[in-house]
Amino acid sequence: MSTESTESPENPSSNRSDPSDPSNPSNPEIQVRGLHKSFGDNEVLRGIDLEIGRGEVVCVIGPSGSGKSTLLRCVNLLEEPTKGQVFVGGTEVTDPDVDIDAVRRRIGMVFQQFNLFPHLSVTENLTLPQRRVLGRDKARAARVAADNLQRVGLAEKADAYPSSLSGGQQQRVAIARALAMGPEVMLFDEPTSALDPELVGDVLAVMRMLANEGMTMMVVTHEMTFAREVADRVVFMDDGVIVEAGPPAQVIANPAHERTRHFLSRLLDPAMADVEDDNGREGDKGLKGDKGL
Amino acid sequence: MSGEAEADTQVRIQPRKSGLTRRQKRAVSRGVQYVVFVAALVAIGASADWGQLQNQFAQADLAKQLFPDIITLALRNTVLYTLSGFVFGLVLGVVIALMRLSSVGPYRWLAGVYIEIFRGLPALLIFVFVGVGVPLAFPGTEIIGGTYGKVALALGLVAAAYMAETIRAGIQAVPKGQTEAARSLGFSHARAMVSIIIPQAFRIVIPPLTNELVLLFKDSSMVLFLGVTLEERELAKFGRDLASQSANSTPILVAGLCYLLVTIPLGFVVRRLEAKAQEATK
């Protein structure tokens, strides 16, 4: 595997460091080692090694079915890896004895389908997890909720219900909900794939803001412009392995591998882009539906 | 309009076997249905002995004597029995639904057996079992709440089996993404269930649960198999007692009307809730 990727300069990290030692500042925020994941006979991840430094923004790209969403979902153990290890902030997530709920509090996740709680108002979507999971009192939770709604530009929707919001607004509330928990890491699973094209920009703007604030972010996306402009590093996956990884200027503008070139040409060619995009979405949904059963 | 015109021309083009157009055939068919309907009404009306019926079921002065007790005592007790049974059944139903969805095999198995047994037995048998069987099986123990406790137990045991299946379906109807979102925020499995999934499941199952309430309301009439004091009588027992006292069935008719007084509005509420739920899923 060609993961001899260029680490982003401000986050030098070495493979030899012990990831479970949080006192070592050079430790990566996320470390994935030899990760395998199978669904029955279908091996979706076939040996993934990846490190993401503190404050680094990594975009994971690749064709549908390449395993990129599964990789993301293994980081907070929404999917249980078949083999391999995942460390987040020095804690081994894959350790059977780990308090997974405690680990997940430090990892925010944003889903393709938003997954806001439809029976709760926007504010309650933000306050309920803070109160039930972090034990914050009502006043503090409300304050944090208001601050984060302000950050995503939706303060005026505080009392609205999710069903009355546009997809883009719902996704920004979902981001605010994750941020209200004060996460160290944010995972984004195709956050704009379910949105109408004209609503994508607002969500990407919020993500850009987070990146500028120094949030550690792992983003599975088809938005090449976002990846090129915001990512410190782009990881291209195909068929359950990382084919190549590096700065966007290298992977997107000047890919070394034929598979990357093929994927990008289909994605960037306007005539082919629509076809690829539609197929991608449907394929991903189908895969998730299967897992659901 | 144009479709009908087209159909007419088609009919004319084709050879007419019966000699009737489609419109004429429709009129004849509807006419025959009205004739049958009216004939049936007339036959029943003419053959029934209305005088006897009125004598037996509609004695106005007898009906007057039933008030206010039929409302303040009998209807009140019926409502109390129903509600206590519903609450007990709901709690037990949630527990059984969660057992049915448990990752622990014996829980699933036990819940399945419970549901099959209590859905398969007539409610009447459960009442007899609670009234006679339980005191025999546990001599010296008293069911808390006396008759009310016994009714809550009997009605609840039956209702729980139906409600468990309804609630299970409701929980499974909540999209998987909701659980994932809750878990990714750090909710434990149990907390996610209680705070996120079950509240949404309940919104889905409110119409069928209200329907279950209507069924329980009627089933509460089986209290009369438990043996109750005068003060504990509900609509059916009250109506029957007064009917035999006065050797006239008017109390039964009035008791029946009292049931309808509650069940018809409840049925209306159920249909409204169902329509609203349908609207919400669009």
C-alpha cells in the first residue's frame, strides 16, 4: 500500500510512536492500523493504514463501494472492524474493554441523511445530548446550543422543527449538534451528497470555517473543489485499499496511479459527472440498506 | 369527459350484445341494488314485533331510573378498569417488546412464547384464571388493589401481548440512522432507546394503541366473571343486574348506548390520528 504519504508539515508524526501515549504531542489524533472489515463474504476494507494529525483535514475520495464510508464508520465503531486497530486521541477504540460511549463523546459525526431527531426542536436536538450524555445543566446546555447555532448561522431557527428546515439547514444543525458536545475530531460521511446543488455551498462554508479553526476532520466526499481547497491531505480509496494519499495538489491535480486518474476523469468530466454522481449515491444508499438488515 | 365520449363511440362501434349502452347498464345495476336494500328493510320491519321490542328494550321510565348511577358508578368503573388495564398492559408491553428485540436469546424466546399464548387465548379464560387460578396458586396472597388490581392484571396481560407486537413494529419503524446518530453522540444503547427511539416509536404507534384502548374498553365487561361488589359494578354487569331485577332489557340497551358514547368518539380520534400520521410520513 502506498501510504508513504506526505504528512502535513505542522503535524509531523512517526509510525513508530506509541499512539496510546497521549503525552507525546507528535501523536496522531486518529490512527488506523491494518484495518479489515467484512460483511459476510464481502471484504469491504482490505488492510487500511492511515494517520491523521491534530488539526489536520483529510478528505477521503473514491468510487462508491470503495469502502470509504465504512472506513469512516470504523473510526467511531459504528462498524466493528473484523481485524486491525483504531486509535483516537491515544485511546484504542477497537479495544474490547474500552468505554465506547466515552470515546464517541470526543468524536463528532455528520451523516449523509442528517439524522436529526424529528421529534425534537432544533434547540432540543442540541441540548438533549449535552444533558443526557455530558450531564450539563439546562442553562449551560442552552447556552452552548445557542452559541453553536450562531456559529452555523441558524440562530433564528432555534425553535423550529427539523421537518420545516431545508436539507442544507438540517445538515448545519446536525453539525452544530455534534459541535455542542465539544468534540476533538469531526467525521463527515458524504455530508452534501443528499443535498440539492444550491444548498451545498452553505454546508461547505461551515466545514471550511471549522477547518480554519483547527478542527481535526476526516471527510468522505465527492466535492473535489472542497477537497482541493480545504484538505491538507487527500486519500484515494478503491476496492477496500488506499491507492494513494498526499496533498490535494498531488493526488487531485497530478495523480500517480491509473485508478485515481480514471476516477477523477470520470468525476471531473461534466458529461460523465452526473452519471457517476447519481450512481454513487444510489450505490451507497443500497449498501447502507443492506447493512441495516 | 372525453374518455367517456370515447368509450361511448367504442360501444357503438362494437356489436351490442345486450342492446344496452354502458351508461344504461350502470343505471340498471344501481337500481337493482336499491330495490334489494329496500326490500330487505321492509321484510325485517314487517316481520319484527315492534311493540314487543319497545316493551322489552325501551321503557322510558325504567331508563330514567338508571340515572345517575349508570354514569357515576357503572361508566366511571368501566373507565377506571380500562385505564388501569391499559396502563399495566402498556408498561408490560414495552418490556416484552424490548425483550423481543433483545440480543439475549432466552429473552426473545420468552417474549415470543408470551405473545403467542396471550394472543391465542380468549380474554375470558384469562379473567377466570386471574379470578380463580391465581388465588389458588398463591394462597394467602392478595392482588394489590382488590378488584381493580385483578382487572388491571387480567386486561393488562391480554393487552400487553397485542401492544408488545405493535410497539416492536414501531421501534423497528424508526430509521436506523436515528440510533446511529444517538450512539455517535455518546448515548448508550439503553439511553438511545429511552431518549430517542421509544419517543419516536410511540408517535408511530399512537393510532393502533388507541384502537387497543377501544378493545379494552369493551373487554372490561368481562369483570363480571370475577365476582364484584355492588360498588364495583361496571356497565355490562350493572345493566345485566338491573335487567334481571326489573325483568326488562331496557338497562342493557342504555348500557350499550353508554359504551357507544365512548367508543364512537374514540374511533373517530383513531381515524384522525391515522390520517395525521399518514400526512406526517409524506
